[in-house]
Amino acid sequence: MEFSGRTWRPPYERYTPIVEATAGCAWGRCTFCTLFCEERFSVGRLDRFERDLDEVKRFVPHARRLWLTGGSPFQMSFRQLEERAMAVWDRLIKCQSIAMFASVRDIARKSDEELRRLRALHVNGLTLGMESANDEVLELAGKGYGRADVLAQCRRLDAAGIEYNLIYLTGLAGRGRGRHNARTTAEVLNRLNPRILEISSLELMPGSELARRTAAGEFAPASAAERIDELRVLVEELQLRVHLEASSQTNPLPLVGMLPYDKPLLLAALEEGAARARATPAWSPAG
């Protein structure tokens, strides 16, 4: 099996077999990200995709889920996605879900009928790097869409029966703005049906536009205490059933839970963590 670009997947897909579908990122304008800055976006050849599937079949013949790697697999046209879904069907007869990264922009380019047909082909479990649903923060992040777009396109996925997971990035709003970002984002999330809400925390990647703005004094990063408190406000405001996955190493206080059932436990842990972080600026949960 060959990989021509950077391979990355969410923590909850760690045990899912992977096949490269695209390389690089089709957008490449997010101010906080440099993951794919040295890679041009490209769609992998279908024959290579099929050869990689043959290898998956040899080692995991009964795979029930497949993760297509690349920064923007859902950027592919409907026809390209259909061809690859059919190739999966031909080889992995028990596969019930073909998952991948997608963006709000990618969804907008698909018609309602195309989304329904992709769902019938077992395309399901999309992960969207939403980051926020606050217009000012989305503009700061260079996402190329607004909160109304997040709401509209995720509702189209709901209507098509396609399950999706959303990523929220604490600290992205900057110092003193996290609580407002959390509240305005929760307003949108409460009108949607994500299966998993993945929480990451902003890291200033060297070479990113946001790192440049920070060095120039144009952006002030939020402290660990602020980020924990931002997540506390988000959890407090959420009124939906969703699995909260904040286990990545970027989080100053890693945790997981199921809302609304675990809300009291999560809030207690976040309140304690924020208090300890405020009292000890260098505090970390491992220390």
C-alpha cells in the first residue's frame, strides 16, 4: 500500500483500515494550519485505489468500515466518489461505512440527490473540521464559510441520512473570547445531529498565518485555563445527544463522555481543571 501524502485521521478512527483517496488539502487557506502546506491537492488514481483495496481485503477481509485518507476526500466529484464506493463494494462485501474528512464547502457542491445516492453507497461518518460556528472566529480562521453555512450543510447531511462528526477548536477565538465563541457555537450545534463532537485545542504551528499574527502582536493566544473554561461553557450550553471526544494531546484537560448523561461529571472535572490551571499557570493534568 502506498501513501503519497501526509496521513492523518481522528482518534476515534484509530482502528479503522485506511486507503489513500486524495493527497493534500484542496483549500489550504486556514490561518492556523500547515499540515498540508507542502503538498498540492491531488486525487489518487482509481487503479491505485483498487490495488490498495485488494491489500486491505487480504488482511482485513471482513472490514465493516473504511477510512479514506487525505485532507479533502469529499472534495472529489460525485462520480469519483461513486467509483471508489463501488470499488469498495466489489471487494469488502461486509463494509457498511466509508468515512472520510469533508468540509462545509465540499458538501455545498453536492446536490441533495447526490448526497442521498452516496449514502446508499455506504458513504457515511464524515468528519468536518468545523472549528467554530461563530462568524468572527470563522473569518479569523480563514475557513471560507459562516455559521449559516455550517447549519445549512449539516442539515442537508441530516436529510440525506449521512452521519457526521464535528471538530471544535478551543482557543481559536483568542484571549478573552472563548466563552462567547462557545455559546454562539452551541446555538448552532443544538440545531444539528452530530454523532461525535471532537474537541481539539489550538496549537500555533510554525509558519502558519496565525503564528505570524501572534508574533506581530495581532493575535493573543488563550491560556490553558481559558481553554478549559471555554470547553466548560460549551458543555454547559449543549442540549443534544452527542459523544464528546476531547482525548487528543492538544487538550489541556483530556476527557471523554456522552452528553447529556455525563454532563454533571464533565462539568465538575472542567471546573476543577480550570481552577487548578488558574492557580498554577504551568499546571498540566499529567503534572
